[in-house]
Amino acid sequence: MADFPTSISSTALDFDNIKASLIAHFQNQTEFADYDFETSALTTIMDILSYNTHYNGLIANFGLNEAFLNTAQLRPSVLAHAQNLGYNVKSRTSSVGYITMDILGVTVSDRASTITLPIGTKFTGSVNGTSYVFETRSTVIGTDDGDGNYSFLTSDDSTTIPIYQGTQKTKTFYAGAAADENLYVIPDVNLDTSTITVNVYDDRNSTNYNTYTNLSTAVTLTSESKHYILRESPNGYFELSFGDGVLTGSSPSAGNKIVVNYLNTVGDAANGVKLFGHSGSVTIGSGAYTITSTTVTNSAGGSDKESIRSIRKNAPAVFASQNRLVTAEDYRAIILNKYSASLDDVVAWGGEDHIPKTYGKVFVSLKFPTGSSDVTKALVKQNITTNITDPLSVMSIDTEFIDPEEIYLALTTTYNFNPNRSGLSAAATKTLVKNSIDTYVDTELSSFSSVFRRSILLAEIDNLDEGILNSKMDTKIVKRLEPVLNTSATYTIDFPVTLAAIDAENYIITSSKFTLGGDATCYFRNKLNSDIIEVVNGEGTIVKTNIGCYGPSDGNVVLTGFAPEALYLSRDYIKVIAVPANQSTVRPLRNYVLDYDAELSVASVVTDYEETAVTL
């Protein structure tokens, strides 16, 4: 019998193709030249061989894909690769609100001068009709002002007190022999790793304990260091382990009691709570009183577990940094890894890339979750300086934090639509287009280093429905100017891209409305075929002939002697709108974040029956 033919392609392991190739092979043999495979019992053997080849090919393909971080599809596989790179995958995180706490009008004569509220003092709040429980994670102390009014302070004497959404859980383990590979499983998929505390007692009856901290926060390690390692397991639970007694710190001794406390949280569902009410009462002397709470900031910062896409992006960067701060990417990777529960994104750049150039510094910009309070932001920056940049950075290199700057996209979309090709109306497709743009912005933008690519978005729009024949899009960028009303001043609005050149037919710079000289319809724009900025009103009458200029290559707009009296819709900003030199690709640098201005964006449909009209 001849050798088996090489007609089966490894890239086309379809069952029918495999079977056809097998039959073709046998029909090439003289013994089966005129054999009818389809009506014989031998077709069953062909089916078995084809199924076996098909399944083995699929298994090999899936297995090979799961062996690499970039191609793995299963979360357990991605977790394993990330953990091998030393990356700590972000767990679900609790939403945090900030309040002040008081107990007023305590009249009992036996009241104490100070009151201590324990960890776990509970409050409730609701979002969209669903109630959630929040609680304190540290003790707070209230002091009587002499009139029976208690105002509570944190350990650092702040009246602003954080409360965390979640239910406190406790899990107790007993340490095994040191020779065993001890692994302690916490059976909770909704654990917030940032709230976990691990205390190790001498035995089950002891009151003396040592507190262990997360190994990821360690800067130096000795054989006596007390750290734990916490990892998400393949089934979504969390595995707790300890050091080896040599390189990664000490480990609990056999018989030690390990007590783990943490919050079980719903994540981002509890973001946006505005009012918090105390649950229960506080006993003061012979009376019971309720805590009066005042919201400082709404709850924010809650999130779900880190996505597979995010893990793929961040894990290699953390591994490359090797826990040292040399390059700008090292700063980003380490900060984001250790403070992922508090941050959405991080970007860093050296002083040589700053404007103006500032040597001897690294600039870091942090993007916090929407609603994060100033207290949270200041605390995170302080912790980053204390725990990361000071001990790990190169000598003589200082770190300076710069707030993110938002730049918005104003997109004017026009598409041709043939109703005869679609089961949808023109209005329905317009909704599809708007939703597609929203999805693109949510997934591709709103983070540092994100790039707007018009062709990608237009391709998605064209594929939304058979009736959408083609589409086009005009791109503008928007920054917000917050002027001081009724005060003449000079303002410079910097765009992080090159602007379009002076044009004789199209305005490159425009703005939203403001009041000037009592006229509420004023706005500014550049003169045609000029870089000079003028103010006009709604009727097109020029109010001021020259209030500044714009620089296409510098990407800035300078307003001189600008003194608006009021702003449109009582806003605190004016929208400054510019046409970028490259409308196809908008790539902001450094601390700029791309977002979307829905108010200035329009989607228009042109009915197109694809008819050809010929006029002679």
C-alpha cells in the first residue's frame, strides 16, 4: 500500500474534510478503487478515524493557545501565566464613601468624656432602590465638647471618615507542619484583597498575635519578615500561603491559629450612594443614641475583578520592571500593580519629555475612579511616595504628581442607509450607530495612552447593519476653559496634538457660548485665512476683532484680555473646539485622557436606494 497522502491540511481540521481526505486516500489504492464507502459498513470506521483526528486537532489547538498569556482564553490559564510573572491580579474592590460622624444632644449625666466606635460600625445606603451595607475599617474616637455633643476623629485626627461597602467575614485556619506545603483556601469569590487582615496566634486559646502583611507591599525581606501571599485560584476562590522561612519571610509554626478578616463586596454596584444612615445605636452611659452622618463624598471606587484583557496588558510590564524604578514604564507597572484597587490607570514620563524639560524628576499622573475624594487621592499619592518611589527609585530622582487632563472628541458622523436592505428603520440604525460609538469610547479610550483611530470606528459602523452602505466622520477635539468671570485675564489652552493649518473656508477654532457686553449669544472663532481669534454673536456680528491667536504647530490657543460675564447654561467652563491636523488619528501624550463629548457629537443618516440617475 502506498504511503498516506499529505492532503489533510493542519489548518482545516473540519470533520467532513478529514473524512473526504481519508476516503480519497483509500480510493487511490487498487484494493478500494471501485469501493462504495458511503453505503458500506466501512464508513463507520471512516467516521471514527475522522472524529478522532478532529478532536485531537482541536485539543492540541486549544492546549497550545492556553499555554501562552497572549492567546489564553480561560481565566485560570491567564491567572497562572500572570502569577508566574509575579503579577498580582486585582480582586473585586469595595466602594468607599466618606462621611463625618457625630452624636448630638447626649443628656445623660453618666456619659463618658470619650467614646470609641469599633471596627465594623455599620451604615446603610442605597442606589437605584437597592440597599447596601457600609462599615468602618478602623476605630474612631469621639470627644464630648462639654454640651453632650460628640464629634468623631480618625487616628490621624481627621473628621473625614471612610466607610467601605461589604460584609465582614472571618476565616480561621490552623497551621500544619513546616515540612508540609501548607495552602489555605478562602472560599469566597467576592473577597476584596485590599481589606484583608491576617493575624497569627500562638495557639487556639492565645490572645497574643503577630500581624502578617501582603508580600507585594514588601520593600526588603529577611528570614524574620512576616508576610503572606494571596492569589486567586482557578475556581475563583483565594489561596493564602506564607514564606519559606528563608527568602520570603517566616511561616506560622504548626498549631498556630491563623485568623483572616476581610470584606465580601458587591463591587461597582454600590458606587454612587449619596446618603448614609447609621445601623443600630450607640450606648452612652445609661442612654442609647444614633450616629448622625453627613456625606463628604458619595461612594466610589468599587470595581469587579480585573479583566483578562487588563491582565494581559499589565502582567508583562510588571515582570519587566523587576521591582526597580529605572524607566517610566517601571513606575507605571509597579504603581498600578500595588495600588490597582485605588487606581484606574497610571502614566509616567521623564523630565526630558516634559514641557518644559525638567531634569532630575519623574512625572506621574494617576487616573482615579470617578467619584474618588480628594482625601483618597492625597492618601494614595502619599503612600506611593513612601512605599514605592522613595525606597525604589534611583538616587537624586524626585517624583512629581500631575493631575490628568481630559480632552474630548466631538464626532460628526454621516452614513448612507438603504432601507430596502435592512429590517430596521433609519431611526433604529441611528441608535445603533450612537451605541457603537459609546462602546468604542468605553473600551478603547478613557485611559492614558489610548489612541482614537477613525478608520476602526467607521469599519465597526459599516458592519452594524446590511443597510448601512458607507460612512464618514469629521473629528474635532475639545478642551474646557474655566475663566474667572468679569475679570480680564490671559488664558492659554494647550491641545496635545497639532492643529489644522489656517484655512480660507473653514474655521479651525470655535467655542461654546458665553456672555460678553450683555450679549449671551457670543462665542469666539478664528478669522478665516488667519490665526487671529475674534468674538462674534449669534447673528454673526463681530463683537471683538482680536482677543488672541492660535498656533497650529504648537497646538495652543492664547486669549488675551478675555473677560466673559457669564457662561452658557450656568456652567463653569467654556468648550474650546479645535480641528486637529490629523482627523484620522488622535494620539494625546503624557497625562492627557481621551473622552467623548456627546453634546457636540451628531449622527446623521442619508437615505440611499443605490439608484443610478443619468442626466444627458
